[in-house]
Amino acid sequence: MAQHSPPSRLTARVVCLPGDGVGPEIIDVARPLLVSAANRAGITLELLELPIGGAGYDADGDPLPASTEAACRAADAVLLGAVGAPRYDALPPALRPEQGLLRLRRALGVFANLRPVKVYPSLVDRAPLKASLLEGTDLVVVRELLSGLYFGEPRGIEGDRAFNTMAYEKSEILRVAEVAFELARTRREAGRPGQVTSVDKANVLEVSRLWREVVSELQRTRYPDVPLTHQYVDSAAMDLIRRPASFDVVLTENLFGDILTDEAAVLAGSIGLLPSASLGAGPGLYEPIHGSAPDIAGRGVANPIGAVLSAASLLRLSLHLPAEAARLEAAVEAVLEAGHFTADLGGDVSTAQMGELICRALND
Ligand code: IPM
Ligand code: MG
């Protein structure tokens, strides 16, 4: 799904939100690559760097400071590192770093979260799963990002009872399902199967029954050319590691998508590799799917590739520079193919060195 109108001007506004943990280190690698790719296409970036998450709380007493939110709303795109650190765990729920991210997703209206999972041939032997299972894996999860249990009301803790609400409006299901079907068509044009697997728990949950009904009707009326299957989330979780190559576009609700994409990251070999794009009507939000990794933060060993590939998605979907996006992705692939790996993949390349290697591959 392309974002709002292509920039006709020669500048674009991008807000970088390094956040917490390894966030600043990986954004330090992704930012210059983004800038040089945009410059190469004749676009000057107006870059802003602002705090979010724990860094927002430290700076302003709020995990999403008002100035950060306003700048993101006014931007063409936002590139985020990660939020969260153990030292904020004791804060009241509304002040926790994660709330900054959830509020930002809401503020930007990014209801569709695209998480592609690709298996690089050079990594097959480093991934925990058997090479024979991984062959041909190239899928994308379309996760609904603004509803379900994450946002449903009522929610709370009352004495010995705690509760959350899983609720979906038909309109919320429709708009994210459209993204999945459109994406499936695009992928078919690019030689992929172009089919949608909609994941739910319709044998138990009313929400899932509505989900299934709405998705089926949309397919019947507007996307009869796109093959659709439905699968229960427990069975989909098993098939994701048993026969991952059978999936193409996986459409699912917020919490199921959160869980399944961490699982799917195992296919790629490391969660540090996976980018994401969150899209709606306004600016897109691009972030690696891994978290702040407090255990390795500050040591310069984090894998910056998820952030770099998120920057590539930003170039493609928000700045409408598909050729520059593809060049950056190809540079990443070339570095991996040449056998350079960060610690998560068993190598000894540092975060900054990985940035230099990608930069060199870009200029080759
Ligand atoms: C993700 C993360 C977030 C989520 C957290 C940090 C709130 O796990 O993007 O997958 O649950 O959506
Ligand atoms: Mg997650």
C-alpha cells in the first residue's frame, strides 16, 4: 500500500525516534543510509530526532512528549528504533515506554502493520530450523495494529480481578483486510502465489467469527481473484514452523500478529533482521520488529539490519523511491552473502561495522 501523495517537492520530512536500549545504536546506522539513498534520488531530508518511550519519560515525564507527537504528525514518515527498559518497569502503566509507542501508532492512525519475513539463502545454515523446511519461505504478515485487546475498553484491575476487552468494528476489519488483498495482488504480479491466509480463533471467539465473515465477504465481492483460506491461530502457529513456505500473505488481528511475528522471525534466523512498516492515511511509521534488547544495549553488538530494512521500506512506501529501496535491500543481501554477520547470527561484526559494510556495498 503506497502512502499519501508522492512528494512533488524535493525535500521530505523524516522524524527519527531512537528510543531506548539498542534503539539509538541501530538508528545511528540506519539514518545515514537513509539520507544518502534519498539524496541520491535528489531528495533532501529534513531530519528531526526526538525522544520517545523511556527517553521521552526522562526528557519530558511522558513516553510520548507532545512535541514528539506533533512532529511525527507533521512528517512524511517516522523511523523508530525501539522502546522499553527494565528501569521503567515500576512506572504506572500510562507512563511505561510501550505506551508511548501505542499512543504514537494511534496518533498516526497506522492500522496496518506489514512484517515481511524473508529467508536469505546465506542464512539458511545459521537459522535454528532445518534448511529443507525453510526453502522458499517469503511471507508477509499483515497485522491489525490499532484495535483488539491492545486498545479495547473496558480494561483494568479491580481487586482480585483483571480484565481486557477484545472488540473489533466491521470497518476496522475491512480496512486492514483490504491492505492484505491488495498486497496479495501486488505479490502475484511479482511472481509470488498472491494468496491470503486469514488467521483467527473462530471456533471460540465471537470477534473472530465477525472477522471471518467480513474477510470472506470482502474476498467474494471485491477480490475473487485472490485465493483465501482461514486458519485457527493455534494451527497457524504450528504450520509457520512446520511448513513456512506455504504462506504468502498472512492477515490477522493485533495480538495474534504480535505473537506470530516473533515466531516467524525464527525462520529468518534472527529477529534482528526483520523490518516493519505501519501504514494508514497519514505518515508511515517504520521500525524493526525486535525490541530494545536491554541485555545487549550500549555494547555496539546489536544487529542493525532490521532498522536498515525499515529505512528501505520508508524509501519505498513513504518517499516513493522504489529503486533506492531496492538498492539498499540488495546491499544488505550482498553483505550477508559475503559472510558478514553480527553476534545474533554467530558473527563478530559490530553494529557500526555492519553499517560501514552496507554503505560500502551500496557504493560498489
Ligand atoms: C511489537 C512490540 C510492541 C507490540 C510492544 C513494544 C508494545 O512487541 O511491535 O511487536 O506489542 O506491539
Ligand atoms: Mg512484538
